[in-house]
Amino acid sequence: MWEQTSSALYRKFTFKDFSEAFAFMTSVALAAEKMDHHPKWTNVWNTVEIWLSTHDAGNTVTDKDNKLAETIDRIFNANN
């Protein structure tokens, strides 16, 4: 579930291993590029953390972030 912080949407995803985490990141990267919206994220072994905010809107959460969050959830749910 996404959490709204003061300036971003945040979610942590956990996978079986690094390969699954990296495959997820690859799918998210391709979808984000199509939407011209690029997340801040980290990856350590089987964990991916993502923060979404719109830089052009002063690093606040916009509809663009919510749409990307929905897309990320679909990608995650399709593979788990």
C-alpha cells in the first residue's frame, strides 16, 4: 500500500531474490519512461523502495504520481 508523506508517495516492495527485484525495476522503468515520469528509488538485494513526486510541481504529489503508482501496483500484482 502506498503511503503519502509530506512530499511524496512511498512504497516498499519485497521479492524472492535480486533477480525478481531487478526484473520488477526494469518493468517499472519502461512504464515510467512511457509516462515521462521517473521515480526516485533504491534497491538492496530483494527490496525496492520507491518515492513518487512531481519535480515540475515543486516536488509535490500530483495526479501524475498517482497514475504511476497505479501502474506500478499492476506490474507488481501481475508477477506476484
